[in-house]
Amino acid sequence: MNLKHSKQRETIKEFLSTRKDHPTADIVYTNVRKSFPNISLGTVYRNLTLLADIGEITRLRVGDGADRFDFDTSPHYHFVCSDCGRVSDFDFPFMERMTQVARESFKGEIEGHITYFYGRCENCSKQQMPVCNANYSI
């Protein structure tokens, strides 16, 4: 796609390239405003949508209502913490095998898949206090 050059779009991509936490459009907006104080949230949304549509970034819809954006467009999985909401890359060695098995099991054409793993991240798991019922008397 032949797009007109946009300093704002390039700044959005630069910001995303420095992040591994898959920020929302609001977080992108807050940070891009440092370089472009007059940029609107709508402009940020439109540019993020355009970049995702042309495959320069990935849009993640992890079920929390807010789209998140990933600069890394290579095939990989994500982990979503159900406590803190953090979205992180998740290395899973069987990704290509899963696609292969699905292709063998399906009569149509499978081009790929998206998988999110959910649970509690390491930090949230450590913070949860164990429940101890040892002091109960009947």
C-alpha cells in the first residue's frame, strides 16, 4: 500500500517498537502527545487501525474491551493476566504443529490461528496470600 508519509504515524510506530506490554490506544495517545501536543485521540485510533489493517502492527483483542497493539507481527502467542490485565508475549514451541494438525483435521483452508492463554502472571501469583483454615475450631 502506498501511503502518504505521516510524522504522527511514524511516531506511533516508534513508540510501539519500544514496548513489550502491548499498550492500549489511550496509552499510545498519552505518549505520542509528548511529541504532538495537538494530536487527537481519534487520529491515534485511525492510525493504529490503519497500521493494523496493512499488517505493520498487530491488534490484540483479549477480552477486556480495549484493543491492544503489538509492534511484533511475527507469529506468537500471548498471555493475559486475569488479575492485573497485563498482556505479555508467550513462547510456545508447538505453535506451528498446532496449525499443521488443524489443517490435517479440517476440510477447508486454515491460514493460521490466534491463541490467548489466560491465568495469573508470576507477580500476581506471588502476591496472592494462601488460605489457611488451620486455626478454625468447631
